[in-house]
Amino acid sequence: MEKNVDKDPDHDHDDKSKGEEKAVDAVSDAHLPADDVAHQDGNSTKENVDVGNAETDHDPGDNVVDDKVPQEEEAPEPEIRHTLESFSEELDQLLSSLSLHKEEHKDDKEEKTEEDYFQIPQFVGKFLDLLEEKLSKYDSGEPKTTWYQDPEEVSSLLEAVDRVSKLMGLLLNTKSCLDHHEPLINHAGSIQQRAMAFLEDEFRALLEESVIKEPPVVPADDSSSQRKSTGDQQDHQNDAVVSQDQDQTVVVPESVDQEIEYPGYSEEVVALLRKIAEKMKAGGYGWECREVYLVGRRNILMRSLKHDCEFEKVSIDEVQKMSWDTLEREIPLWNKTFKDCSSLFFPGELKLAEKIFPGDEGSLFCIVTHCLAIQFLGFAEAVAMTKRSTEKLFKILDIYETLRDSFPAMEELFPEELRSELRNEVASARSRLGEFAINIFSDLENSIKSDSSKTPVPGGAVHPLTRYTMNYLKYSCEYKDTLEQVFKSHSKMEQEEDDEPPAAKSGDSAFASQLMRIMELLDGNLEAKSKQYKDIPLSCIFMMNNGRYIVQKIKGSAEIHEVMGDTWCRRRSSELRNYHKNYQRETWGKLLGFLAHDGLMHNGKIVKPNLKERFKSFNATFDEIHKTQTTWVVNDEQLQSELRVSITAVMIPAYRAFMARFGQYLDPGRQTEKYVKYQPEDIEDLIDQLFDGNTSSASAATAKRRT
């Protein structure tokens, strides 16, 4: 067994062959000068003819010439400095010969003779030493990532490593080499391991340190959680968003077919990573390379999500233990992260894996991203499992929309065998979220039914239940398309046809039917609350206030108006007019009765006592109305103006006519001042003080009369 790879394995063979007739190659070697033999050792076997043996073509007769000019040729010559490149061609020829030898003897079962063994020339050991020297140079403290900046150096190193891998593969699979070249195999194996360890470290460093800092990312369209109350709903499916921030404009790609900036490697770095991966795989270290890639990309992806989306991994248990204030802040971050993963991060990971590991067919991408995708879906389902409350509806719908709109693009990135699992997870999460939303509306119905407060709202103002319900429905209608889908897809409630509101029977949408049902419940509740007022006019004001608030909310929002429809609005406006008429009749009809002519004339003459009593009764009644109704509240300016104008239109002409007809029969002076307390203009001014909700204006009935 050989102890030193540099020792000529042909020496023993030549000793045994002396005196015997051998091939011309052996004879040639026997006539070579000693120095030449030492330099050309290992080149005399049949399988290794002409490999690194430029001297074997000389005729033995040439020795005479050599003997005559030794002085000139043996003069100090510049030493030849060998490099990896200088040995490359010879090594490639050796590998070709060794491969041919392996194929020719792969089926041999007979015991081989000495001449059948493949001899390895000495330059192989020198080639290995040069590669080891180069690797030592890179490990000597110089920056490891500088070598790849020189394309020639990259090519030289990777080709050298590739040749060592091929050499090891042939040596380990050629029996004659296993039997006779164990030291060489051990040496080459050690160099290969060192080279692969170096490439593994370089692959890791390139992967983690060559990312272009702060690569552009898709801005999250999280408008669903910040919808405008004006109903200017933003389109969640608009993938061609252009956002402008002063002088800086960011254009988002319309589709993943365009160039994706993430994950931020230059093409040169990607190409080098691919070459390293190929060389490691060829050397039998493909698994190690993939493992480095998986760990590195997982870490980088999580750092990117944390940096760009402020996303932190949370478990299902942690989600369910979070306070709503905390969870309310986490949900928009989840929405942004899921959307960015669907449109940017995951497509970028797939593209990178395919470039570095061609033919991988997405397996590395799946390992890097699949667990994260499952975790995203787990978060959504965990939110749906939290304690239900009406305040959570809109965040729940944001998550529902994100899954609906962004998952299809994410799903397409995964192979079919994983899509089924992801679809099931998404279907489960959306089902829970949908049922959560539907149950919130059931809770809203129950809260309206159970609101049986016995204390009337002061001044007949808008009831808090009305404000809360209408604002809730108004913002809900900004999600009307989503809620329509939710009620159609996830509703488990089976309602009797008789229990449905009339609008639902006419073929309205499922969500519209739900809204009609809530409005019917609210109307019934308000009707019951109006009966808590002992003063009928005040109950009419209460119903007008609440009715007008409801109508204005519906007319002011295109979304809820579209759901409720014009017919409903016209019917509600008609009801408001009826309440207005009832109020006017109950309040001002009685006062107008004092201005009637009946009982003031007898036999064509004015009955002054009756006239005086009429003026006194009118004044007292008007004072009481003014004192009471200035404390009543009508916040809607239009309704307030309509009420005042209608009262003025009824009272002022009647009072003016009464004064013109009967005022002259009162004696001027003290009698007039005593009974004629108000001029028509005074009445008009005092009417304009009604419904201000101002108790201090009650004393305004004593306001100074106009002269």
C-alpha cells in the first residue's frame, strides 16, 4: 500500500519488468534520464499513454544528443510555476481515461494482473496541493466574500472543485484504484471535504450578506380597515396601485409576471449561488447546500416580514389571550403581511429557488413558505374563535376580504398536493369568520330587542340606540358586497317566510333582508319608547328626531341607500310627515282655537269680557308652549327650520288677522298693554326660539314687545 501520493507507483512495476519484453512505453521510460523519469513518473501504463509525458516520444538514439549538450540545458533554468489551470487539461484527460478504464472493466470478474491496474500520475497530488493552498489562502483571514468579485478566480476555483469531485467519484467507483490508491483517495477526499465546507460557508455568506438593503415592497392596501364614512370604498382587488409621496412615486407591478424586486439579490450573485449549488450537488453535498439555503431563506424572510410589515409570529393561544385593543392593532399588520406575501414575498421566494436550484419544482419554496402560510391561516381562525362582540365585525371582515382576495394568487404558487391542504385551511377560516360576522348581526338584533330602558331621552332627542344602530349599519354597508357573500355562503339561519320583512319577500339580497329586519326591530323599539312621554307632542318630536336621523344617515351614504332603496326612504319620509301633522295639531291647534271668532259677538256687538278672556288665555297658553318647547331638542337644522316655518305659517297670519279684527275694541293704554301682550312680530321671534334645548330661554316669553 502506498504511503505517499508523490511516490511513483510505476517503480515497483518497472523493477518486476526488467529483463522481460514489455510495451514500447516501458522501454522508452527505461532510457530516460533519471531526472526525466522522476518528472514523468506514472505515465507508462497502457491506460495512461501520453498523459503528462511529453518525453515518451523521444527515440533512444536521442540520448547521444542529450549527452553532448547537458551543460547548456542543465544551466539554471527558471523554475516552472504550476497552477490549477496549468494542470487542468492534463487532469481532464486523466479523468477521461479513468472513466474509459472504469467502463471497460466494470463487468470484469477475473482477478486482475498488475498491468491491469490504472496508475495515477504524480501531478494529481500536486493539483490537490495547489487547491488546498488556495483554500488555505481564503481561510487565512482574508475576507471570504472577496474571491467571487473576480470572475476568473470564481471560474478557477469552481472548476478545480468540480474536477476533484469527478476524480473522487471515479476513484471510489474503480476497483483497481480502491485497491492501490488508498492514500490518494484519502487525500483527495480530505481536500474535497474542505472545499465543500468552504463553498458551504460562502453560499451561506452570499445568501445572507448580499441582499440589497431595503428592497422595494408592495404597499399594503389596508383601506378595508380605514374605510371612509362617506362611502368612498376603496377597491381591494386593485393590483395596479400608484402611491405618491411628495416627489417620490412608487409604481407597483400589475402582476407577478413583471420583474420582482424582492428578495433583492443582483443577477450576478444569483448566478454565483446557482454555480456553487451545482458544484456542491455534483460533489455529493447537495443536501448540505439545500439545508443552508432553507435555514438562510427562512431567517431572511422572517426578518423581511418584521422589518417591512412589522409582523411577529404569534401562536393561536397567544391570539386568544390578547386583549381586543392589542388584537385590533395586530390585525392590520396581519392583513398587510398576508397581502405582501401573496403578491411579493412568496413569488420572490419561488423565483429565487427556481433560479438557484433549477428543476427543484418548488420543493424548496414549499419548505420555506408552507409553514408560514399555515401559520397565517391559523391566525385568522384564532381571531374568529375569540369572544364575540359587535366592535369586532369590521376587523373580522377585513381578514375575510384579505383571504378572499389574496389567497388565490398565493395558492397558485404551490404544487397541487399542497393546494388542497391550503384550500381546506382557508375554507375553514373563512367559514368561522363568516359565522362570526353573521352572529354579530344576531347579537345586534338581540340588543335592540332587549333595550327596554324606562327613562325617556330628555327633550325628545335622538336616542343613543338609534345613533349606535345606524352608525353600525352605515359602516357595515361599506362592506355590503362582502356581507352579501357572507350571508349567502355561511348563513345557517332558516327563517320562516312569515317572519321575513316585506322587503325580503320581494327578492332582495340576503344582506338587505338582514338590514330590513334590524330596521323593523329598531322602529318597534322607538315606537315603544315614544310612549314613555306623557306629552303627545313631545312623543311626536321624539319620533321625528329619530326618524329624520335614520333617513339622513341612509341618504348620506351611497352604500346603505343602495341596500335600503328609494321605496323604503319614501315610506319613512311619509311617516315623518304624519308625525309632523300630529305634533302641529296637538300643540298649535288648541292655540288657534283661542283666535276663533265664535263667542265674541252678540247681536252684532263685541262682548268685551269674552274678548279679554280670549287674549288672556292665548297669552297664557303661548307662554306655556314657549317655556316647554324651548327645552325640547331638534338637532337636525333642516327639521328644526321646517317645524318653525310651519308653525309660523299657521300662527302668524291667524294672530295678525285676529289682532286686526278685535284689537281695536280694547281701550288704548293700560287695557291694551294688559291684554295684548304680543305683537305678531313678537310671536314670530319667540317661535324661532323653539327646539333649541335651552332651558334659559324659557324666560324669553317676557321679552320686550316691539313698538
